[in-house]
Amino acid sequence: MKFFKTDERTALESIEYAQFIAYAPVVFQAALTMRNLGILALVEKAGKEGITAEEIVNKTGLSEYGVRVLVEAGLGIGLLIINEDKYSITKTGYYILQDQMTHANLDWMQDICYRGLFDLTKSIETGKPEGLKTLGNWPTLYEGLAHLKPHEQKSWFAFDHYYSSDSFPVVLPHVFSNHPKRILDIGGNTGKWALKCADYDKDVKVTIVDLPGQIKMAEANISAAGFSDRVSFYPINILDESNKFPKGHDVIWMSQFLDCFSDDEIVSILKRCYEALDDDGQVFILEPFWDRQKFKVSAFCLQMTSLYFTNIANGNSQMYNSEIFIRLIKKAGFEVREIIDNIGVSNTLLKCSKIK
């Protein structure tokens, strides 16, 4: 919230920014095209000396016209600068070309979100993911994850894993502080967390709960890693409230999972966690909350990601404000015992236990 209390742009800055928003689809596609066609790489390689448009044409085989409109757009976007007739890359251009986070965001936006966002207004009006039809015919994206085209699946998982995997080494000591013997991994996806747990503690056993399609991917990964004897699987549709969670676990773990559900669905899932968990058990929730970010750009990215859920994923979830989220936790019968911010790129860890 700290970033959004005042309007600090001047009138001139504001109208300039409004035009940047108006042309944002063109800005995005031009930057992506310059990256994908190798233009940014050529300009970067030229260093401070720079490179002419003619040299780019000769090295890429693209038309003179195609190169000209792209590099001129690159000037306006801020990816390139020009001195006399030679182009050089800017710091922003460098990040578009080389930064892993930017690559994850760009490819996910292009392959998963871009086409569907044309129907964002309709999604708001209907409460349904109207843009999902650009990827396939499923009620939500989660049923279709295992059936996406290879490049779409690659981009989705690259985005998902980038924002979670670097958090795992930080949170493992917290989760294992009381030496749990059995962990219930709800929304286990491809099994990355289960693998980390099995490698961290040679005695722990993990049960992955997820949709059948995700379970198949997780089973393959767990088997390949040689942990099939300590990781089991529980395929269910979590949205079906009649599907209860298995009991007998010390810890319930959910990583960037509950943001995939509406307020009421989160309460339903947590109530089933309450039923499944022993009285002295713990629930660990890892989530990126936009209001607890260290940097304004992080909050911005999460706020924009919310509209992916609105338009593509399911029509009714988001990247949550932590205050709203914690109220849902309490409504389900849990209290938050500890909050640990600034984990990985953007995550917060919530340690929860039953209200007694």
C-alpha cells in the first residue's frame, strides 16, 4: 500500500505516460520481435561503437524496411539510442535481452496471456475466464496445463517456477523446524517441492494432492529422481468440496496455490485443511502479496498478474492483498503465527495453526 498513496507525476509526465499505455500492445510486440529476431543481440554485441541499420540488415537477412521500423520503434521504447547513424543498446534493452525474470514474464505474457486479454472486459462482466478459449476448451486453465502446446507449457512453467523455486531453500528450515514426518503438499504441480523435501530430510514422507493431469507429471519426475518410495499421490479435483484431504500429516504446505482460487474457494480449501490436520499441526502458505512488496515494480507485476487469473486461469482469483487473505485464513479456523517477508523474488511465508 505504501507505494499508492500519492500521485507524483506532473501533468506533462502523466499525459506522456497515458500515451505509453495507449501504445502498450505495440511496445510489447516490438520489444519481443526485436529480441526474437536477434536484433537486440546484434546491437549489444556491437558495444559502445554501435551498429548501423544497414549492418543489421546484412547480418539478419531481414528487409531494410523491417529493420528500419523496428529500430526506430526501439528508440521510442527506450531499448536503443542512436549516435549519428549507429545504434547502441540501453540498459532497458539489455534487460529485455538478458534478464531471466524479464524473459519469464515476456514469454508467459506472449504464449499464455496476450491473445486472450482482448476479452478482459467480458471476463470482468461474466466472472469467467473468457480468454482461455485461445488456449483450449477447459473450465479453467489448470485442467488444461498437461495439454498445452509444448511452447505454451514451457512458458507457463518457466514463469511459475521462476517465482517459487528460489524461495524453497529459504523456507525449508522453517518447515522442518519441528521435524515433520509427513507433509501434505496441496497443489504439488510437477513435484518440485516434494523433491526438495525428500532431498532435505531422508526420513520425511510427502503426499502430493493435485489434479490427475498434474499428478502424472509429478509421478514421472519423482520416479526419475528415485523418491517413489517416499512420495505418494492423491489425485482429486480440489474445487469439489466433497473431496476431502487425506489425514495423518504433520504439516500442510501450499506454495503459490491459494491465489488460484476465489475468496470462498480459499475458505473451503482451508476448512478441509483444518479437518485433515492434527490439532498441533502447522499449515505453511507461501504467497506473493502485492501489498507486502519491497519494490513498487514488484507490486505492479503482481497487480497485473491478477488479471491473468481474471481472464485466462479461472475468472475469479488474484494475487491477493495480505489483509484480505489473512481474514480468509481466520474465517477457516486458523491463525497466522508468523509472517516472513522478502523471500525469494516476491514471496511471503505464513505460518498458521488452528485457533484454540
